[in-house]
Amino acid sequence: MKKSLFCILIISILLSCTNISNHIPAAIEPIPSQQQIEWQKLETYAFIHFGLNTYNDLEWGYGNTPASTFNPTNLDCEQWVATLKQCGMKGVILTAKHHDGFCLWQTKTTDYSIANSPYKNGNGDMVKELSDACKKHGLKFGLYLSPWDRNNAEYGREDYVETYHKQIDELTSNYGELFEFWFDGANGGNGYYGGTNESRSIDARKYYDYERARDTILKRHPDAMIFGGTCQTIRWVGNEQGWAGDTDWCMINPGLSDNTKHLNHGSENGTHWIPAEVDVSIRPGWFYHKREDHQVKSLAHLTDIYYRSVGHNANLLLNFPISLDGKIPALDSLRAMEWHDVINNDFKENLLKDAKIKVDNERGNKFKAENVTDDNWDTYWATEDDYNFGTISFTFDKPVKMNRVVLQEYIPLGQRVKDFYMEGELDGKWFKINAFDTLSTIGYKRIVRFNTVELDKLIIYFEESRGPLCINNIEAYCAPILLTEPTIFRNYENIVTIESSDKDAEVYYTIDGTKPDENSLRYEKPFTYNNKGVVKAIAYDPISKKTSDVAMKELDLPKEYYKTSSNSRIFDGNTNSVIYLNIDEPIIITFNEKQNISGFRYTPNQARDASGHIVDYELYVDGKLIMKSSFGNIKNNPIEQVVKFESIKGKEVKFIPKSNTDNAKNCCIAEFSVIAD
């Protein structure tokens, strides 16, 4: 009898322990709302900038350009949405009003709107057209409404606040479901303001009554995210370059919302769950400018942005400027589709599907290790309460190659992991996997990139966590090499650098003008080249045996051959470092001995919002006027200008700018060199 009671007691204790081990881990505050979780699952969606700025070649309109200048002749919102859907976008946010105050819908709050434009004889409504297109094609719809209004005569006074809230009321009432509402952070400054042409400042945190705006938005759209203002549910990442920190907590302290580092990385001890959104444009500017047609972001750049946004626990909001004809430009849409194909190919075959999984700690059958590969977002591997660390390993039947690992935490219970690293094993030998980024946080999603390794076992060490581990998904892939042509540049010290978009690619080059192949010189590190000549390079995939297009850089005589009156920045190979010259202020290059001069190269500033590109110029050799000419279409096509002429022997070259594109005070030069035979 006593023995039976003892057995029953032991069984009861074991059952009790089993039930405890199967209890859901306690949440670690703060935690996301269900709306924030669903928002983060979107991962990528699009921004649209289109308006008066488009037709007046501006980024920030002053508020004084006539509404009559808005006149798209072939506008097609369905083209936008169909294109964006093909690019993998899950939604679209329209800039319904930018800082210039021009409204793209039939508003009752101002005459400065689409109603007073030629578009559809004043009967157009861009908000409705895009909203309808999104409904038709199954994309979510959101709106941007600039709080700052450089046109409104009452801006800075109480009457404008009422106008602004009426605009919010109109937009939240008449256009269907909204998934996100955007308040820009640019507030106050100079503007037209009804003709007063002055500067006005406000206290943004108090002036706009964001609490009232939040109530209006959420009353009608309870699932909508709010960007900006004092009631944000998602945060700006702190830059417009397309990256979140490799450490990225979803939590922040609202009092530090203006601190760039805090926005980049969040805070482990943040009091509010406000995850990051990365906003970046596919071009340098947010609005369309023909002069930026050559500056659409490269395939490699866009791919890197994806990994440093979505892959760093943030959502990606990618902007598409609409061109003058009312469509997404063909170059932009093709580039975005190529980018989408690259991302899809990078994550084509999950190598962990059939791997054997082992962990050093498990909370119970409900939270078993196999949950990380079951394709169910709501199941997860969890460790016991005292285990704020742990390891998980994946063993393969035969060696595999990989260069990507995807990890996700079960964020409904909070963000936990603070530090982790990975190792591989091949034939019994262990090695550390060296990631491109610092491995610290995970959150909703973390994508780890590293050079391709071969292994028969992968082990992930979670070193430190804010509580028991809750990992709901782990995947591994071997992304194909991204074969885009390398970039080549030489700095002022004659050091040539060749960069490939993919660290797994092998790079081969020549300096004798011949076409490179896999038998040419292999690029290992920057090298010195102190003469004129041509460097050509390719990226090569040793697995597929495929090569990229050939990159070519013509290098003119380096600094050892001349003295110059100008700053060395125009010879440093960096098209974003510039010098400024006054009209009629020359660049003088004096060679050590006479050369056969046959031309020159001029590269205007390639940075965003660059101005002062040289139009008219004069060129002298040894005091003799050789050319008096102009760069015909440089405003719209500000790329490297190569000018060649019949060879003339001389020692001194003098280049004199005579005018520029913007009637600016200074002319801007990024790179300049003389071509000598």
C-alpha cells in the first residue's frame, strides 16, 4: 500500500513537471500588438512620390508652383500596381500631399489641388485611382500626408491645424482600408505661405495634435500602422540610405526618438515596441528627375539593401518616383523585377528541411526543436525557464554548401536573443562561420550572410538572451553568386581597387587592354598602377563557370606626370567628393614635359541633389584656345563627359567653366583628367 502511494506520488510529480515544461514561456515586455506582427510580416512594400515636384523638377517644392503645371498625359495607376506586385511588393503608400501642400485628391480644404490642374479637366483623384488599383490587384494601400504645408497661408497658426485634421478626415473616410499612415518629420521653415515668402517655425510635438490624428485614423482603420508624430507604432530607422543596424531591437524609448543611433539600433531596455521601417528610393531622389536616369540603384545595391533591412529585422519601404508621363519608368521597373528574381533565387531551396536536429535543452514536446523547420510560424522551440542560452545543430546526410542562414524569434512573446554565433563541421573538423555582420539580435527576422562554406553539420550557439529562447524558424540556403560587372577606380595615390558585388565571386582583370577571363590576373587586393592605360575586369562564378559583363576603366596620366592648381579631390576616383569653382576660375594642369593632348574627361557631382554642373567651357593648351563649347544635355544626363579632339602637343592645359546648369554661384566638379596619346 505504501509502495503504491509512493508510485502515485512520483507519477504526480512527473506529470506536474511535464505540465510545467509545456507551459508557454512568460512574455518579456514590451511585446507587439497583433497589428504590429501582421505589419512586420509584410516585409516589403512600395512608396510612390508624384506631384507638382515631378513637373517642376523639384524635391521640396516651395509651395508656389502653379497647380496648372500638374498635367500627366498617360497616367496609369494600374501600371504602377501591376509592376509593384511583380516586384514582390505587398502594399503601396502614396504621397497624397508633400511639403509643397499640393493635394492629389478632391479636397474641400484648399484650392491648391488636383481639382485645379488640367488632369482630367480637374476631375481627377489620384488617391482614389491608386486605391482602386490596389483593391483590384490585391495590394494593401497606405497614405502619406505631410504635416508641413509650404503653400497654406495659415501654416503655423491654429487655423491650419484644423485644415490639416480635415484633410486627415477626408483621407481616412473615403478611400477604403489603410494599412499605414505616414507623418513626415520635416516640419516648418521657409515657404510661400500664401505669398508672404517667409520662414515659420512650430513645435511639432504640440502643434499638430497628433493624439487627435491617431484617434481619427484608428477609429476607422484599427489595424493601420502610424509612422511619425508623437503616436507612432513604427519608427523611422534614422537614415534614407536603406539600412537598419546589425543590432536592431524592436524596442525604443520614445524620449530618444530623435537620436540617430537609437533609431538605427533600437534599445534592449526600450519601454515601447516600435519596430523600424527602412525608407529608401530606387533613385537618389524621391521625385522623378530625368537627370537621375543613369542613377537607378544597381542590382547589387538593391540586393544589399534587402539584406540590411528585412535581413536586419526591419521592413523595407522602397520608393518609386513616377515619371512625367505618369508611369514608373521602364528602367526602374525592370531593375526592381530583376532584384525580386535575385531574392527569390537566393532563397530557393531550404537546406535544413531534411537535416537531423539536436538541441541541448528543450522545454517539452510542445516546444520541440523540430518546430524550427515545420513551416508553422506559430510553433517554436523554447528552452526551460533557467536557460537564457542554448545550442541547436543540424546534421546532413552528405556535405552541403551554404552562405545564408535565416533565423526568426516568436515575437508575440517579446524579442530576446542578444548574442549568437555559428560554426560548421566538415569531416570532423570544426570552424567558425564568419558572418558579414555582427551577430547579436534576431527579432522578427535575421538573415546572416557569409562566404560559401561546405559542411556536414551546422551548429548555432545562442550565447545570451533576455529570457528562455523562443525560436520559431531557422532556414539555410546557398544563394547563387550575383554576377554583375565589377567597379574599378583609382585614387590619387594611384591605388586601383576592383570591387565585386558578391564576395563569393572571383575577380579577374587585365591591364593590357585584352578581354579578361578566368586565366587572367586574379584580383586579390588593391594594387598600384602609376601610368595611363585600360583596366578591364570580370566577376567569375567557379561553380557555374559563368562570367559577368566586362567592366572597363580608362586611366589617364597620374599625378607623377603633372602639377595642378586644383584640389586632389578631382583625381581621387570618388564621384561624390567634389570641388567648387567660380565662373571663369580655371583648372590648370601643367605636365612635367610636353604631351600629345587629345581630350579630357569631366564628371559632374554624382551625389543626390547635385547642382552647378558645368555647361559652357573653354579649353586652352599652352595658352591657345582649342575648344569653346558646351555639354549639351548635361542637366538631364549628368554622367562622365568625354571630349576628344585632334591631338596637339603641349605642356599646360587650362579648363575654364563659363556657365552652369542652375545659374549657381559655383560650378561643381567631381572628377577631371586630361587624355594624352
